[in-house]
Amino acid sequence: MSISRASQLSRRGFMAAGGAAALGALISACGGGDGGAQAAPGGGAWTFTDDRGKKIDLKARPRRIVTYVGAGAALRDFGITDQIVGVYGPAKRQDGSADPQAGSLPVDQLEIIGNAYGEFNLEKYAALRPELLIDNMFVEPNLFYVPAESADKIFALAPGLAISTGAITLTKPIERYAQLAAALGADPKSAKVAQDKARFEKAAESVRAAVKANGGLKVLACSGSADLFYASSPAKNTDLIYFKELGVELITPDRLNKDGYFEELSWENADKYEADLLMLDSRTQALQAKDLASKPAWRDLPAVKANQVIGWNPEPVFSYAGCAPILEALAKTIRTARKL
């Protein structure tokens, strides 16, 4: 979410009238709201309470899960490899390679229900016979990338499970995905998870040390589009909240949007906040530094002139493996940056 312009992106229609009729038949065939769950080996019901306080009850541990791509990437890092059968959200880039937000997910082996905001192919989804849908939740109670106009049909096929990823510190969603993965059958004490956590904690301490060694740097998290420059609030994004806890001096914009995630600035006002270091949105939908190079307002920013710009993913993979490299890169940048 954060600097995502989700509210500004048009949502596409999903199905023609004939497709909608076919979907109705598929919903009936899949068992409607019970998710089509079948008894797993060993039997036993499965229950999990999500971050909306919603209790999900299934007849057995789900074996056919569809997730938002970032949610699936987090679960895979915690050991869930076989149950995920489909994903939606930024899975592949235009050249066919995996989108960075897919993390370690084998996207070529998964059904992609939709690859951009507003895309969610209901017929493909129903054909997967989903037992559970898992998503990030930036603004309660909305599941990220689940189109509101199709939500009823989507949740008629399988219950939705939300993990909160907004306005809390980074470690909270990581811990929740670890808990969810364990509930889905992963080993929370595996050697890999232990190694990933140790790397994450070491990286966090390296950020603290870098700030102490080179304090006073003013940092602005931002994103660029053709018409607007977005300045992000460190009070909403989980990673920025955590960076601030580690001592990073993040600038807080003073005229935030209604959800409190960012301030929209015309390019003429892109220099409103004096920053020594810019953290630039690195997601596929945002313009990158090379794309912004033609804009004088971008080139004239002191941090850009000083080559003090670091890539920033406002939607990190919420796992220790996904976030440790981010902290390591931030620590390295802070150690070598200078006040302007």
C-alpha cells in the first residue's frame, strides 16, 4: 500500500454475461462458502483467527490455497511450498521474469489469477477449487488487491484470511505469517527459519550501528509518477515504522492523504522537504530513477545530485528472509551517505 496509488487505478471488468453464468455453476460445483475443503490425511478440523478478528473454520487443513503474491512469498519463506496453487498481484514483469514482489515463489508453476491491480479472473480462480484465500491488509477490513465489486463472489468460493500489514511495526506481520505458516503445516523451528531470523536480527543491529556512526541524516521515502511526486509517511508503512524504531530520521509529510499514507506533490513542489537521502519506490508500477531523469525537478533534488538514492519496496515480503537484505542495504547506504 503506502505510496500505492490503488485508489487512482481503474478496475477492470472481469467477465462477460456468459462468463458470469459459467461462474455461477462453478461456485455451486465447488460447494459455495464452505471452501470445498476435504479431509486431509489424519483428519481434523482447521481453525485460524485472522487480523480482522475473523475466525476461519475449515473441515481440514487447507491444501489448495490462493494468495496475494506477497502473502504467498512470505508463506513460502516460512516453509509452505505445496499448498499454494495460485496467486494474484504483481507476479510477472512485462519481460516475463518474476516480479520482485513474488520473492521466491515459482510463479511459472502457479496459476496467475491477475497480474495487476483490479485484475482477478474469477473463472480461473473457481477452476482451482480454492479452499482458502490469503491476503495482506493495509487498510482494515479490506483485503489488498481483492476487487470490491467481485468480493462476494470471490468469498463465496473460499473464505478470505487477512494478515495486517499497515500501521504496525515490521516485525508484527512477519511474526503473524510465521504463525500462519505453522498452522498450515510448516516447521516454525526449521534450520532455515532460524538462520533467516538470525540474519534479520543482525541486519537490524547493523542499521542501529550505522545511524549511531553517521547520525543526523534526514531521509524521505518517496515515489514518482508522471504527474506527481509522493512523500510517504513513516507512521503508516510497517517498514518505515521499524526503520524509525532503529533510529533512522525519517521525514513526516504534513498534508497526508485520507488514509494517512502519503502526501501528493506536484513536481514543481517536489523539493518541499529537504532530504539527505531518498528512498525511492522500486515497485513495478512506480517510475524509477532512470525514468525520472528527464524531469528537471527530480534532477535538481540535492539527494539526486549527490547520488544518495536507494531503492525502496513499500510492500516487502513479510518474512525474515524477505526483509533481511533490505535492512542490510539500508545500513550500508546510511554508513556511506553524507549530510547535504
